[in-house]
Amino acid sequence: MKKTGMRYVASAAALLVSLMMSGAALADTAAKTQPLTLMLDWFVNPNHGPIVIAKEKGYFNANGLDVTIQEPADPSMPPKLVAANKLDLAITYQPNLTIDVAAGLPLVRAATLIATPLNTLMVLEGKGINSMADFKGKTIGIAIAGNEEATIGTMLNSGGLSMDDVKIINVGWALSSSLASGKVDAIWGGLRNFETNQLALEGYKAKAFFPEEHGVPAYDELVFVANANTYDKAAIQAFNHALEQATTYIVNHPDAAWKTFVSYAPDTLDNALNHRAWKDTLTRYALRPAAVDLKRYDDYAAFMQAHKIIETLPKAQDYVPSFQ
């Protein structure tokens, strides 16, 4: 009995030591978790699927990161806040990044989120617009004035038209309703994963003309940016690894990933439009977020300079470093 008791005491002591060591290991892991602030380009939506999944499934934590996700009050501010060292990372658009760098902001591309363009020139089916040549005399609604001369103009040129052949009006954010009501014949800026589905839910069938199929160089819709002077390479590499794990999970388990995604904010995310958009966004996520294609950036920068969107021509090698 005495020996059994001694073994019991020894086992209990060993268990206690083991628990203490495990607790110390967990505390050490927590202490090594690096905080990282990320501001989105807009409120959370299916475009941000890999970020939400990486957060909810613990991929960020497993890679030693404690990522705080913020939504912007002003969608134009996230890159500026990164440039001012107020944030670690922000989401922006590849064309906007090139514009910001050409203007002198200290930014670098850290990763890709959405690897294809999402913008389209959108019309309603059955309205007699089946090719770019059919836009002659039509009215096109836009949300923000700026580079439509380059993008819409290039698309029209592929059909033998010019900007003089159409009328451009600013409809603000009422893109879908302006098209559905007949106020305009087409809209520029309708996203192929959102506005198409929004119109469908309202009983309208949309037809999209894709810029990359009509003379506009392909580009990454959404990218992450970091401060060019102060970025933490190891932290960005860990972030990218977590993002890739999350994207792989989404591709392999789209339905389960959807449930995890909406659990992040069920009151705002769990609806028919987001569910449709989720399915249409799956093929748009960057499977290798860290992968770099310098020519893609240089080609689009040259396109912007040729259309006088930027004056100076930044070289991709200077603001698209490798974080692989």
C-alpha cells in the first residue's frame, strides 16, 4: 500500500509539473504573438473571406499573429494611414497603389487578396447592347469620376468607338438602381460578384463586359499594402502564410467556410446577396497571396501613364517586394 501511495504521489507531482510546463509554454506562445493592425477597404463582405477565415479558424494565431481587423470610416484613408505609420496593413486596389506610389507615398504591396479585376461595364439583357459597338449613343452611369477616360475609353475603342460616342453621368452610389430604372443604359463600376447578384435578386438579368477582355490590362483588384520604410518582413510573411491557409480551406470547404464567415457578424453578413457573392468570389481569391508578378504591375502602370492618370512611372521592383 505504501509503494502504491508513493507512486500515486509521484504521478500527481509529475502531472502537476507537466501542467505547469504546459501553462508556461502557452504563456510563452501568447507572449510571442505579435499584434498587427489591418484596415479593410470597406465594411466586411465576401471579398474579405480569407481574412475572416484566417481570424476565425485561428490561422493568424497559429502563425504568431494577433490581427485586429478595422473597417474604415472613409474608404480613401486606409493606405494614407499606413503611409503615416498609423496602421501596419491596409487593403487597397492595385491601380490606386500605383497612383499613390507615383505621388510619393511610402507604400509597398505586401500581398494579393483578389487576383482579378471585379469592375465591369454592365448593362441589362434584352436592351440591344451585345457588343462594344452597340454602346454608340448610350448613357453610362459612374459612381466616381476619375479614370473613366482611360478604362471606358479603351473598352469603347475595342468596338471602334470613342468617349464622344457616349454620355457619361455621375449617379453616385446608385449604380444598380440607376440601371434598373432605365436612368442609364449601362453602369461602370458594377462588380461582377455583387451588382450582378443584387440585380438578379431584384428580378433583373445583367450582362457584363469585362475590361481585361476589351483592351485594359489585367490587374489585381484588392491588395494589401505596408509602409515602405517600416514594414516587418517576418510579420508579413507570417500573415501571408495564414492567408494562404485560409484560402486553401475556403477552396476545399466552401460551404463550411461560408458558415464560419457569416458567424463573424451574422446580423450583417448572413443574407442572400452575400451568399450569392460568396460563391462568385471563390474563384477570385489569390491562391498564393505572396506571389509576385512584376510585369503585371509595370504593364498597368504604363497604361495609366499613357492615359495621363499618373505623370511619373514607378517601377514595380521598387514597390512590389517579395514576401514569399
